[in-house]
Amino acid sequence: MTVSELEREREQRRPAGAGPLGWLRWGWRTLTSMKTALILLFLFALASIPGSLLPQRGVEPERVAQFYQQNPALAELYDRFQLFDVFSSVWFAAIYLLLFTSLVGCIIPRTAAYLRELRRKPPAAPRNLSRLPHHASFASDLTVEEAARRLRKLRFRVHAGDGWVAAEKGYLRETGNLLFHIALLGLLAAVGVGSVYGYRGNVLVVEGDGFANTVAAYDRYMPGARVNAESLEPFAFELSDFQATYQVGGRNSGQELDYSAHLKVNDSPGAPARDYALKVNEPLVVNGTQTYLIGHGYAPVFRVTDGKGQVAFEGPVPCLIEDKPTLTSGCVVKVPDAEPSQLGFLLRFLPTSTPLKDGGHASSFPGAVVPEVQVLGAFSGDLGLRSGTPQSVYELAPPEILKKLQPLVMGEAAGDPLAVGKALELPDGAGRLEFTGVKEWITLQIAYDPGRLPALLAAATATIAIVFSLTIRRRRVWVRIKDGTADVGGLTRTEGSAAGFAEEFDDIVKQLAGDKDVR
């Protein structure tokens, strides 16, 4: 490459004009190019992968808490890059907005060019049709008017001149291409509308408890920018029962087969209760607000008697799942009202407790067949619950507080696991822990998304449009009539579709020739 050619290439790469205005024009042309739109679409799909691989706070907050317990350093790193909140992160929103802008910049000029093309008549017939990829001729008394009529019957756009006819069709290909991009733009807009005017929340409900759709009832609440407390649909329900079935025996023993939550739902204040079986992928829908069942676990019931003989705590305690195949779960019981000193317990719930050869116990099945509770540790002292600093319900106390607590019972000193109805007496008359029963909890995601239906329509439109874009060919046919001979030529304007057009061209010639011999 010569020096002058290098200089010309460098000049072409420079933004047109001088100063900031030239750079802005160059940036806008780059952003709104189809190449940039495709790159951003790829980045958009790539950016969604962490949201599928890692637990998200908006969907599975208990799994995020478990990840923090198991990998605290890695969890802090992930949180720094908002990988537990991918779809509400700053970097995901940046890709989203850039893609939206790029698509708008691509669609507007292409639509204008397409409308100009629709108004343009098919070009006149070339002088020598035999040079075209597809050609045929036959002797005929065919007239220009008759040839035009027959081509219109085949749904061609026709333009006739002195002794020739030009015909073209296949514009639906570009229509499909534009509709696909417009539908993609509509899909992004629907997602944006849903995030602004919709809301999502998560809540954990134990059997026998209820939920009312108010902000205070949520464990985690994520409203859109235009959502307030009055926007929430005023429904309520009670979890009357939860049932899960598991595979018994065989290689897949313990695998979940089905589970459902039986609710008593009040669609509005004062409305009569109705029964509803909530299952995975079968959400409860109340005036557009959807309630999804996303998880479940165990909530063993405990009664704690303090050192003065008073019942300081009694009720179910939701446990965090530690082993999914067996639903072995970790539980924390905090008793800030115990006297003379606060009490705290670290426990492990075993749904189907099985003795091990080393004298320990483990769960062998996720169903509550032989439910028992292992006492890992019992502590007394100030749990820090009245300091005003928020604490996790799945953590007994922060490390700086935990090391100040007095251990009462640790590990093997607690003895065998507690069966239902059994109790652990704490030393020195500090109190008593009794395991009284087993309940189950469910986690729910409650969401209102006004962009859901528009997003579905946009996705369906995009699917149909891409079929048009991939299957329809743009093609042209010309006919010249002179001295009792009709010459027909054709070509396709779609790369790679010549073979498919050959058969169609033969059919077109037969329609024009009638019963005449074609050469």
C-alpha cells in the first residue's frame, strides 16, 4: 500500500468535519449503524447470562444469603459489580439504553428508504434479456396488456412500457426485516414500561400464616419509579397447607415430583375467600398482579423457656436450606425476651434423620419422614438486637457480637438430635429448648408488570417477521414482446436464493406462454 493510499484510508476513518460537532456526527453514525446494533444485541444477551447463573435478590433472596454464608469474599466481589441484581444494575441499563437508541437510529432511515422504494416503479426491461441468470423465449401473439394482467394475477407489481413489461415482488422480505427491528424496539420499550410502572416483591410465608399485599408485608420490595403504596392491588391470602411429593426408591430417590400451596384468597377487602392451588408456572392472578411459587423449605416449631420458667419464644422458625437433595437446613433461634439473659441457638433440621456409622446423624430423604433437630450450639448474652443495627434472620449475630456470647452447649455436648416432643435442658438452669412440630414455608414472588402483554405481542410479531425475512425472496421479471416473440428474463435480488427461484421462474414462463413451446 502506497503512502497516498494510507493517507486516504486514515482520512476516511476520521470523523467528518472539525471539532466537537464532527466527532458527534461520527459518534451518532457509529452508534446507529447496523453493525453496532448487532454488537449491542450480542452484549445484551451476554449481559443476561450472570442473571441466569447467579441467584438474584429479586427472585431468590434466600439463595443470595446462602451464597454469602458459603463464599463471603466472592459474594462481596459479585455484589460490587451488581451481579446479584443484574437486571437493575447500572451497566445493564447502559447496554439497554444504547441498544434502544441504536435501534431507533437504524429503523428511522431504513423505514424512510423503504417507503421511497415502495413508491418507485419497477425498472424498465434491459435490452438483452438473455444475459440475465434466468431466460426463456417463445413464439406468441401475447400483448403487453395481457402479459401485465397475467403477472398481476401472480401478485407482481407491474410497470409497462413500449413493448415491454417489468414486474417485481418480494417486498415483504424487507417488511419483515423492518417489523423485526420495530418489534425488538417494542420489546425493549415494554420492558422499560414494566420497570417504571410495575413492581416486584418477595415474601416468605409459613403454613398457617397469611399475607396482605401491602408494602410493609414484603421481605423485599422493588417498586418502579411511578409506583406508590396506593398502586398495590389490595388482595390477601392465607397459606392453609403445603404439599410436596418426592420420588421414593430408585436412582432418583428424593427428586421432587410436584409441589403445591393451598391458599385461601380474598381478591379484595370484604370479598369472600376462595380456594386456590398455587403451583410452579401456575401463578395466582388478581387483576393483573401475579403471585409465583418459587421455593419451599421447612420451619420447625420450637418452644423456649427461659431461666425464670417463662415461655420466652414459641413458634415456627424458617430454616435456610443447606443441602438441596435432602433439604437439610440450618436454623437460627433468637430469644431476646429471655431472662435473666438473652438466648440464641444454632440448629440443623434433618427431615429424615438417619444414624451414621460414626455416631452422627444426617438426612437421607427430603420428605419429613423422621424429622429431628441437631443442636449445634446454644449461647447466652446480648445478641445485639436492640442496638438498632439490622441483622439477618439466618445469622445468630455478627462476628464481633458472637465472640462475646457465652457458650452453653456446643456440638456433642447437646447429645442426640431432638425428635418432635423432645427437649434440651440448658445447663445451670439457663432455660429449655423444646422441638414441638414441623411446618413448611414457601417463598413467593409477587409482580405487577403492565408491559407483559405488549412484550408478548412484540415477541410474537418479531417471530413472524423474522420468518418473512428469511423465507421471502425479492425477485424481478421482465418481458419483451417483438415480432411475435416473447422474451422473458428474471433475477433474484436475494443472495443465495437463485436455486429456489429457478422453479418459480419456470412456472411464471408457463403462465405467460400458455400452450406455446418455450425455448
